[in-house]
Amino acid sequence: MNTINIRSLPMNQRAFDALPMEQRQAIVAQDDVKAFLKELRSYKGQARAVSGGELTIPVVLLDLIAENMFRYSKLMNRVRIRNVGGQARQTVAGTVPEAVWTEMCGNLNELQFVFNQVTLDGFKVGGFVPVCNALLEDSDIALASWIVEMLSESLGLAKDKAILYGKGAGYHMPLGIVTRLAQQSQPESYPANAPAWVDLHSTNLITIASNKTGAEFWAALQVAAGNCFTKYNRGEQFWAMNSKTYALLKSKAITFTASGDVVANVYGILPIVTGDIDILEFMPDGDIVGGFGDLYLWAQREGAVIGMDDVGRQNRILDETIFFAKERADGTPVIPGAFVAINIEGNSPTTSMTFAGDAANTVSGILLPATASVAVGAKLQLPAVLLPFGVEAAETWESATTAKATVNSSTGEVTGVASGSSVVTVTAGGKSASCTVTVTTS
């Protein structure tokens, strides 16, 4: 599509602006792009979402976003990406067996291959973005440029953090490399047909004493990095750290030439160990996480969408319109032993990371009738409503006096057992509400 290398652009230049003017004009002249931008502008001034308010971004812009995102996401360059429509299943072959030598005319031996599967789902990443209404009034080229850059940056940064420290399906996000290494027991939800679960917390979470220097330090780092050896990888290693850790590595690599010149042999590649260095400032000081990125599977869902929330989001005071942008994806280490987390300051590697609170999907309260009645032998569905409206969370129901009334623990359906009453309580997202159910004989 484009003749420039978007991934090599400086961060102060927007990707769409770097395209030749003729190419930008051709893109915004396409029918699907024109219709998309026209609909996007129609949101200006809307106090509520319009019907069908999620707009699928045209493919030509998605291609730009996907390429430009690699400027903001360091690790998407490293991992294996699969574009999928539903659940992603990655078949993993076991260690390739050694072929067997035999007499020239003898029978061939059967080689035993074992195959496993890793299954990924899809979680939503995104958020709300305020857009100055003046931009919606600007040219198609300016608006398209904003869309490409905004989505590239916001989604790209979120993905890097998830690849390293994602908390997994229980938190509606990918499973991060370090999170998996820190597991000390097999999760109950671990798939039966996945590769055998292995406890790696004592072998692949490594501490190097802070007082090691020179050859002693680099030897220890080499040994630590060697723990990510695997027979499965086909790619190169990467090493993620923040700029402070990178500077510390440089200081440990300082040597003197015969003429007394100082040389620090760290230029974006980890010395001795080898492998590209990626600077991620959200990482803790002293921590280095890396390994064979091609053994982390990232399942990318259908294209990103942009739209307007179904709650009043128009900020008239600041003359802004609030849009949401979202994308669906999931990820997991296919072969966790292909990665290590190392701390070079004498501390244990950090194994958990704080993510932005999902306030938009946190239960703030539950609406439930204070009283209800049901006949003996009859059923009644109690109508619990989670607040804020639209939030989703698992519900747990309980009846205080099951001799009078029972309740389905997941659906809230009450069954009258005997004349009397029972307090039925529902809990969701740390909040609870109760209803006194009276059981009658008629």
C-alpha cells in the first residue's frame, strides 16, 4: 500500500502524514473511507449513541493502523500473531523424535509424534477518547490521520503490558509471560489437551546479586538466560527492560581500550547472551524479561472499531465528543519454558503488575426487590439488576433458610419448599443485595 517504512518513522511524525499527498488523497477518496468519515462526523454533538453506533474501520486504514502500531508496541514485533475470527487453536507438536538408522533394505521404524493444542479466546481492549469537535470539522485527511495515530498508540501500549504481565482469563485479559512463570500450581481451568503444565517459578524466575560486576556478572546473566532453552523455537530472542535497567547494563559492560578509551558494548543488543533489547518504561527497575518471542501466541480478532458510547458522553463545556475505540485479542505463552524473568539488583523479579482499573465494568450496586412471594412448589425468578447499567459480573445466589425456599446459585430462580419465609441474597462484583421471599400455600 505505502512505499515508506512506517515502522522506522520518528515518534514525532504521524504515520498518515508521512504518506505522499497523492496517496493520502486517494485513500480518503475511497467510497468506504468517505462513508466512514461522514458517519464519524455525524456523531458530533450527539448526547447519546446513534443506532448501530459502532463503525468498522475501513481495511485501508486498518492496514495503516496495524503497521503503525509496531512503532508504539515493541513486543508485537516479537511474538507470533494469528488473525482469527473465533476461538484460536494453536497446534503444538511435541519434541521431534530422532530418526532411526537401519539396514538399507530393512523395515522403517514408526516415529511417534505428539500434538497438543493451546486455545485462546478474545478479550476487549480499549477505552474512551475525547476528540475536539474542531477536528471533526477538519479535512478528511486530518481526521484520518488522527484515527490512525490514536488507535495505534492506545492499543499498542496496552498490548505490551499484557504480553509480559497480563493476568489471564480470570481478569479478562491475555496471560502474560511473567504471570505464567510465577504460577506454582496448575490452574483448575488448564485445558486437558494443552501441553503438560510445568512449574517454572523456581527455574525461570532468577535473581542475580547486585554486587556482581564484570565477567562474573555477565557469566551469571548468561547462565540465567540459558534457562529459556527450548527445542521448539525457530526465532530470535528479545529482552525487555526499562531505560534505568538498560543504563545499569551499560555500566556493567564498560571496558577500557589499550589507549584508555572507555567502551560500553551495549548497543540495543544484549552482549554475550545476544538478542534485541526493547525499552518498556512500565517495567520495574532491575527486571529483564525475555526469551523466544515466537513461542508467545497472540490471537488478533477482527478489525478495530470506533464509535460512541450508549450513555451521554458529549462534553459540551470543552466542545469535545467522546469516542470509544476497541479491539479484541488474547494471548498466552505456548511454551512457557522459552522465557525467563531476571532481576539484576539482587531482588526477586516482579511477578504482578497493576493495570488500569476497569471502572466502567465494576459493579457499584445491585437493584433487587425487598420482598417477593412464591407458592409452595412454584418457581420465581428474582430480577437482579447490576449497576451501572450494562455492567457484567458473575452472580452468586444463596437462601438463608432452604427448608422454606431454595434458590439456583447461578440464576436466582427461587423454588418454594414450605410455608414461611427465607432471605435470599445475591452477590456480584463484591456487592450484595437481599430479598425476603415469603412462601405461601396457595
